[in-house]
Amino acid sequence: MSDAALPTVAEVRAAAEAVKAALDRHLAAVESRIGDDDPDVYAAFNELAAAAEEYDELLYDRYDEVTPFEIPTPEDGLPYTGPAEPAAFSVLIRRDYAVVEPARLIAQAERVVAHDREAELDHDGGTADALGVLFGEYEPDEIASRAKDFGLEEGDSTLWIAASEEVAEPGDWLGSPFGHIDPQDVMHRFDVSSVFDEEDEGEGDEEEAGDGAPAERGLTPA
């Protein structure tokens, strides 16, 4: 790395402060945890891991030093401990978007309202209300495939397939849809992120994703 691209001393110090804050949040979540599968503890763990990784990278880039932290990744993370032949499973999906053209997003919602008497658009709600109209009209997969049409830009996404002992009764998990998932019950996960493009550029032996699309990587816990 050239001197011009080195992180500043202030950036390294800010990353260190972020680690300290993440440590405090993680400890607070552990101290107030509710059960073994508390989603707040899991979220705080991930935040701490991300903060530690960021600090480790900046410290190395600036000072050529490393930390004793070992950050688990999906490839070497928690092993799958569920049944070999699960009787039921859950599919969890997260997709991130940036609203890059708010006017386009609202215009698309207005078109839906113009042709659907049951759809309502509160103009004071702006893009927040428009998103409710659009996701009420279109399937998530269609919005993902037409993100630019809706004034959106895709970010990272992930899909998890987690084993379950049995299919939940109607309404059982609606109060906390993702809180019941134990990371060690995840049989398979499939991640899409532009960060994989950056990794592959250094390797030079894999196909590039077309049209700048985020690369997809399937990850199966050991």
C-alpha cells in the first residue's frame, strides 16, 4: 500500500474506540440475555466481530501490526449441529437496498395506487410509505430483479436454510421472526456481495460477475 493510501492515525484510533464500544454492547447484551438464542447477543457478537476486523485491518495497514483477535467467517464459523435429515426447515432472507432515486420510487408507488383501489399512498410518508405500497404489490424477487426501475440500488444479501424440529404453529414466531434461529442450525447459506468481486480480482482465475452485479458465494457450515 502506498503512503497516500495509508489510513490516518485518527482513523485507526476511531476504529479502536469502535471496538471498545462494541465490547461494552456485547457485555451488556450477555448480561441481560434472555435464553440461549437471544438475538441481541447474536447481533452484538456480529457487531464486535466486524469492529475488531476493521481495527485489525487499519492497524496492519498503518503500522504493519496485527491483533490477537481471530474473527470467525462463514467458512470457518460455527459448525452445523442439527439433524442430518431435518423434518422441517426455515428459509431466512436479508436483502439490503439504497434508495438512490426517491422520486422514481414514489412515482412507481403512485402508478400502483392509480390502478389499485385498495392501495393507499400518504404523500407525507415519502419513500417510507411508497415502499409499503410497492412491497404490498410486488413479490420481493421481482423487486430485486427490477431494483433500478424502482430507484433502488442493491447491496449485500444472504439466504439461510436452517433446520427445525417441526413446522411452527401459526403465529408462533411472528413476534420475533428471526430470534429463534440458532446459528448452528444453519445447514446452508448463500451470500451475494461485491466484496467477493474484490477478492476474486486478486486471484485472477475466476469468472467476473457480468454488468457489475454482486458476486454470489454459497457457504455451507462444516
